[in-house]
Amino acid sequence: MERPPRPSFEPVGAGGLLVATTVALAGIGALVGWALGGAGVGAAVGAAVGIPAGIFVVYRRYRGYFT
């Protein structure tokens, strides 16, 4: 019995997905922080949350490659 073809891994796509997720969450954090009086702190918290979230999103997208 043949194995199904392995999905291809695209490093540029993975990097773009990681950056997009991090920037989006940093932007959301900046908006929330701005509403609460500290846009810089909100952006920093959003980026801190965005990095692991981005890693999770990349893993979910390319999980067939890692197994």
C-alpha cells in the first residue's frame, strides 16, 4: 500500500505566516492598549502573545510535514 504524498514545506510561506500573525496580534494589542491608555505596552504584550501564537499557526498549517 502506498503512502499518501507528503505535503511540501514552504519556508517563505511559514515565515510570512509567522510574521503576519505576530504583527496582527501586536496591532490588536496596541489598539487595546491605546483604549486603556498605553499603546506601547499593549503592542509589547500583543507581540509577546503573537510569537507563540504564530508558531502554533505555522505548526497547524504544516503539521503534515512534521509527522
